[in-house]
Amino acid sequence: MKDAFDGSTIEILYVKGYVANLPLSESLSYNPRATGKQCQPPTNRRRIRGNGLQDEPMAQSGEDFRTIWLKPDDPTVVQIIDQRLLPHEYRVHDLRSWEDGLVAIADMYVRGAPLIGATAAWSLYLAALSDNEPEKAVRNAAAALLESRPTAVNLRWAVERILAVVDGRQGDAALAGLIRTDANAICDEDIEISRGIGEHGVALLEAISSGKGGATVNVLTHCNAGSLATINWGTATAPIYFAHQRGIAVHVWVDETRPRNQGSQLTAWELAANDVPHTLIVDNAGGHLMQHGDVDVVITGTDRTTRCGDVANKIGTYLKALAAADNNIPFYVALPSTTIDWQSRDGIAEIPIEQRDSAEVRDIHGLCEGKRMRVRTTAENTPVSNFAFDVTPARLITGLITERGICEASEAGLLGLFPEKAAS
Ligand code: MRU
């Protein structure tokens, strides 16, 4: 794997001050001729005041924003945002092979359960393109991709969906085209799912706002379950973006989210791009804020939710749920149905928890006098564990916000919204 700050294999398409001077057609435009209705590159550009990131393409959850798309004029290349470099730099990274997709998932160029699933689907499209035995190539790639991030179940969901397309099509030259259509559909559907989550979730924020006589609703979130973690809009952030657009005063407490800092580096970045008021806090501040009445509601995403409503999410989510319960603060989890693992019931016993490289804990990354730096913060021989996720039991969750509505975190609640899964 490449170091996040190595950058040697990454094509730099967006450089500060460079894209701003190009007409859109030369830098980010989407060519419908090449792709039909395809994943589009993000076309939004906004000026962010006061933080030095000006006139760059932004993670603004407008209609056109996407986190993965086919390269305009070259449908053999899939493009993603290299999220390892945010918020300091916005680069688009080319995936030219399924192995590139594997690295992007495992090394977290892309992250967030829905985007991981979509990237896997597009990687299988690249696998089909790469070989004159496409079906075999896809199966081979699928086996490797499934191992890359064990907790986020959207990965398995997307791979199985593409394998169903491939099934029985040995030697079919049209296979890559069929996978491409389905990978596109996965992306399009994910956007509509996030929109549904936003529509249902915004009602909660509206109710809290009117309960407070229109005073600012303070939401606490953990990790990044935003546009960057999905194709657009996010899951936990969709209700927030919808509320903000509808004029509901909302403010977000953003947990830093050690060790990969998805909160400080991604959530804060995209909230800023959307002009949503927010404040970064260290991971352990949430309980204190709750005790002082500064949090009205907690909304997080999830990487895997069991059919009984247990939720795996970024490490530290469970502690937020405990603190919320102790302070009588509603704790909601926003999720697309693609994140429900209908085969598992007991999250603590059954959900595999990814453990990542100890270097993520030992080292911090950042800018020093304008240069990217990696700094070791521990003694060389300090033993480290790096659990990437934890499980919040259903009993601590006030409700699950899905694309079909809000339900109790329980089997009955989920089956009430997804009755077709009763037999699965
Ligand atoms: O390790 P990551 O960054 O992939 O973890 C992401 C999360 O934990 C998100 O909260 C989750 O995937 C939900 S994304 C809509």
C-alpha cells in the first residue's frame, strides 16, 4: 500500500488555483455521450471563506455532487476523490484496474460503507474489462475485495449483487457493459436512498426545533457519515443538510474521530462546504456537552446493522450512545437498507470488527508549514491495538432512520419497514 502522503501514483487533477482558472469543460465536465446516465464528477465549486481553500471543487451536497464516477471520455477509468488528503488537498484519483480499487478501499482513499460498496462494484467492472475471460476475472477480484474491509456490509452486498449479474455468463463479451449498468444503478439508488433518509430524518430535527421555539438544534455526530461516505448527501448528514436548506437553525458537534480523523478531516470539511454551522470537538467531549444541555440529538451512521437493530459503527460510537442514554438524549442511527445484515442478529457476537494497522494510532498526519507531515507520537515499542469499529446494542438506540421511514431498533421495527425480508 502506498503511504497516504506518498502521492507518487496519484494524478493531480485539482490543484489550488489551477482548476479555478479553467473552464469547467476542461476540468470537471461530464460527457453524457461517453457514458449515458453515469456517475458524474462533482461539478460544484464554492468559495470557502477564511480557511485558505478557495475556488476548489467542494463537497457540497448539491444535485451534481458524486464521490465516484466514470472518467469523462474514458470509460475504462473510474475516478474517486482521494479522501486521505482532505481537507488539505482535493485530488481526483484514477482507478485503472480492480487492484487499484482494492487498494483504494483497503487504504481508505474511499471509506464509508455505501461508498465502499459502490467502489467494489466499479472495481468488478474494471476486472471484467481487463480479461478475455471476464467472468473468471470478476470472481477472482470479488474474492479479494470481500477481504478488504470486513465490517462494512455494503461491500458484501454490492459484490453479491454484481456476482448475480455475472452468474451463468461465462464467455459473454457484453459482461463489462452489464456490470457497468449495475454499478451505475447502485450509485443512482444510493443517492435516492440518502435523499429518503434526509426526508424522514429532517422531520425529527423540525420537531426538536419547534420544541425549542426555533432555537438552534445541536446535533452530535461521530465519524463521517456524510456525502463523502456515500455517493451524495450522506446518511447522518442528509437530515442535517435538508434542515439547513429549509431554514431550520442547526449546529453540528463534530467528533474528531481518532485515529483516522474522519470527523475533523471529512465531516468538518463538507459541513463547511455547505455552510452548515459546526464545531470540532475531541472524541471524549460529547459526554460533557450532553451533561450541560448542549446536545439535542445524536445522529450517526453505521457500517452494519443486524436484523435485531444492533449497530456497528466507528469506534467510540458505543460510548456516545451510553452517554446519550445517561443524559436522556435521543440517539438515532441513519442507514440505508443496504447496510442491514439480515443474516445476523447479535451484533456483539456476530459482527466482525476490523483491526487496522497500528501506525494509524502511533502517527498523526497533518500540515507543517504548508508541507504534509507524518509524526510519530508514541515510543517505538508501545504496544498498540487499533479496533476500527464497535457495536452499539439496539437497546441504546432511540430509532433507525432509513429510506423508508424511522423505526425502532428491533427486528419488529425493521421488518415493519422491510416486510419482504421476513423470510430471509
Ligand atoms: O472506517 P470508515 O471511515 O470507513 O468508517 C466509516 C463509518 O464508520 C461511517 O460512520 C459508516 O460507514 C457510515 S457511512 C454512511
